[in-house]
Amino acid sequence: MNAAVDTTKPEQRTVLPQAGRARFSSMHALHAWLMLLPAVILLAAFTHYPALSTIWHSFFSTPKGRRPAAFVGWENYALLRDDAVFWQSLWNNLWFALGTIPTSIGVALAMALWINGAMAGRAFLRMAYFTPTVLPMVAVANIWLFFYTPQYGLLAQGLEWVGLPGVNWLGSRETALPAMMVVTIWKESGFFMIFYLAALQTMSPSLREAAMLEGASRWDYFRRVLFPLLMPTTLFVLINALINAFRLVDHIVVMTKGGPDNASMLLLYYIYQVGFAYWDTAYAATLTVVLLAILGCSALIKFRWLDRRTHYQ
Amino acid sequence: MTKILDTLAAWALGLLWILPLAYAAWAAFHPPAYATRFDLAAPLTLANFAHAWEAAPFPRYFLNTFLLVTMVLAAQLVLSTLAGYAFARMTFRGRDTLFMLVLLQLMIMPDVLLVENYRSMSWLGLRDTVLAIGLPYFASAFGIFLLRQTFKTVPRELEEAARMEGANALQILWKVYVPLAKPVYLAYGLVSVSHHWNNFLWPLIITNSVESRPLTVGLQVFSSTDQGVDWSVITAATLLSAAPLLIAFLLFQRQFVQSFMRAGIR
């Protein structure tokens, strides 16, 4: 096998005679496929196949004991329609996304602008902002768990010091989900800051000087120049944040287990509970189909936007 | 004036952001009696770490996590390099469609396909092994995408020159493309290691013994079993499990941030 010929550029093929060209291009394709094969097989086995088989299994019943799974049509979906916990987890997840994404993005942008400017103690600030990103969510959740603990916790002590009554942050329906949001914002803002920093560093300082010469105020400069220029980054961060809002439930496992009374139940945590605590795999598959639909929609948005930005060729 | 306000706000936020970690360090390095009492005269101690280290098989958890991140990273680097090159520099029928299918994994990650992947792992007989934790992540759309973009920027003349000297495709990839993409490999490596060091839900589901549990799951098992409310020991264990990444981060802060930045601009 003469590999030196196989990798010849397509343009050079034109000089080959007809038969040689065909043989050559099939060899070339064969090599390409051989290089892709391991990655493609694993991707198909653990992403595409499970995504499709989730849909397939959502139309069957959960096998129990000696009774195998039976085709049940839309029965699982009817169950889903009448499942109050599912609807609550979906709503909670939407609120969770709404409560965390804009705030994280705002905080991230502020952090990036501060660090990008000449600020006293930049090194410390960068470290402080970014540290939560490298810590495991489980570890972080353990620390925050203590913050929220009634009576002994840091928040409770702080409130007592000011003379306010303590709140059972994780134990009451009103505060459990917001408490989870705070942890998420704290964990993710530093990560999103990085993307803004990267974008800011590609911007020319003369842009700012020109704006100042025109007599623009700082706010004008931000609103009319910087923010529009950062729009692609914001979109990118937005999509990532959206995916994370539906993908990351480690803190729920550690801190609330979806409680109290499902007040902090998120969709993926509910799937985990149904699938691996109740072992109702068919219903868990049905719930996963909903999650896949949500992620699929964000995928569509992302592709359309990515297509415009980076041209695949 | 605005400058001062800016600095003040930035610092207030910075202190707020470091507070949880600072508190964890306080509780971990002081006797349990001082876990919730802040007294500058409190004696320092390492007893909490010793206690945590003895109370759970942390050495084994460390080993498992280390094996996991090494295995995942090695597989990802090899597979993404081969696939990234094929997508960047080879022409074949269906390439663009296939690439789109690969990119789908950016949105629909193995993280959410818990039930079906659990089924697959049971079928393969891999349940409760370190391999099962890593396997779904071996092929990484992010890695393939990142390397494809990088390889596309390599001048074709370099490839031509290498071919004149009689190098075959794999040699060209190894001698020309890989060395030029070194910074990208570093960036991707850091992102991958920190991601898999911290991964939790899938390992929680697929493992159920000390022999295969990574640190994150071990930590959770440790803190949720009857340790009472001994926060000092739990924070010590928490810091222990995050320590290698945290120390590496503090030492190579600049590189870390830059790597994440590089991996972020895709």
C-alpha cells in the first residue's frame, strides 16, 4: 500500500487517468474512514444509539420479574401528562434556567470587564472568580450545605448577628430552589467570565479611545460598542448555560434530593430518581425523551448560529 | 471616582466568591469546636484531615479518579486527533453529514442518557468498573471539533514537503500536525481532566463498590453516611478531594485560565 499517493490533494487528482482516479479516491476515502472509525463507533454507541433507544423504550413497559417489556403505545406519555411531579420538575427547571442564566451572564461580564481593565489586585481577583470552576460540584455543594444549615450555618449566624430570625433555606419550599440557583450562579459565573475575557482581549484599545473622543460616556461605550461586539460570545455562553441548566444536578443530589415536597426537583434529577431509585426504566426513558427534545431545540439554535459564524467547508 | 467604586465592587465580589473556600479551609484546619466559632486565637490542626483519611478509603478513590482521568484523556487525544485530521484534511463522501452527527454530542451528552447507557454497560458486563465510567466519554465531539479547527490552520505546504520526503499519512499527522497543535492539546487536556475529575452523576449510577468509585462519589458516600454533623471532617474530606486540581490551579493559574480561554474560542 503506497500511502504517499493516498493523501494527494483533490486538485492533483485531475492529472490522473480516469481509472486511476477512481481507485485513488476510493483508497483515500477508505483511509479517512479508518481514521474516523474508532471515534464514530464510540460516539454512535454511547450518544446516538442511546438517544434513539430512549425513544424506542418509551413505548414499552418496564420489564418486571419474569414479565418482559411489552409494547404499550402512548401509555407512558399519558402517564407523563398526568404526572404532577413531572410538570413541577419541568417548571422548576425553567425557573431554574431563568433564575441562573441572566444573572450568571451579567456577573460574568462584570468580572471580565474588571479583570480586563487595570485593576488593583487583578491576580487575586482572577483567582477568586475562577476557583469555583475547578472545584467539583459535589465538594462545593458540601460547603454550601453548611452555609445553609439552620442555627449553626454561616448564613444563620450572620442573620442572628444582625438580629434577624433564621431561615431554613433548604427545608422550606420557597427558598430551596433559589438556594440552588445561588450555588449554580456562584459556580458558573467564573467559567463564563473566561469566554468574555477571551473576546475582550481580541478588541482593539483604539475602539475605546475613538468612542471617548466622540464624547461617549462609559455607559454609552458599553451599550453601543462593547455589548454589540460581544453578542456572539453572549449567545455562545447563553447556549452553554442553557445546556448546563438541564444537565447539572450534582448539587441537588447532595443538598436537597429534590425536596422539600419536590420544590427543588429538576428534570434530570427526577429521571435519576425514577430510573435508579424506583427502577421504572420505561418511564425514565419517557422523561428522558422530553429532556432530549429540549436539548435538541437548543442544538438547532446553536447550529443555525454556528453555521453563520464558522463556515463548515 | 468611578475607578475607586469599580475597584471596591470588584473586590467585594471577589471576597464573596472566595468566601466558601475560605470557610472550608477555616473549618478543616481548626478543631471541631471552632467549626462555627470564628476566633483568631483558635489552634491550628491537621487532625481533621487525618480523621477523614482514615474514615474512608480515600487512597483507593484517588487511584480510581487518577486512572479515570488518565484513561479518558489518553483515549480522547488519540481518537480526536485521528478524527480531527480526517475531517480537516481528507475528502470523502458524506463528510459534512457525518461531522454534523458528531457535533450533535455537544448538545446531547452522555450525561443525560443515563438509563440507556446503564443498560449498555450491563449488557457489556462492565457495570461497576472504572472503564464503564470513562467509556461514554472516549469519543469527544468537543475534542474532534477543536482539533479539526486547529489542523485546518496548518499550511498545506508543510504537508506537501513531508510527503515529498516519503512520509505516509500517519507520519505526516504525527510529525507535522501534532507538534503544531501542542497548545491546543494542553488546553484540551486541562479542560478534560478537570471535567472528569469533577464528574459525578454518571459515576454515582454506574459504580457501587470501593474498587471503582471515583473521589466525587466517594466523598458523597462519606459525607452522607452517619458522620453526625462533624463539619470539620467533612470539609477536610472535601478539600482533600479537590486538592490536586486546586493546587495545580493555584500554581499554574495563568496557564489554566489561558487554556480554558483557548478551548473556549472555537
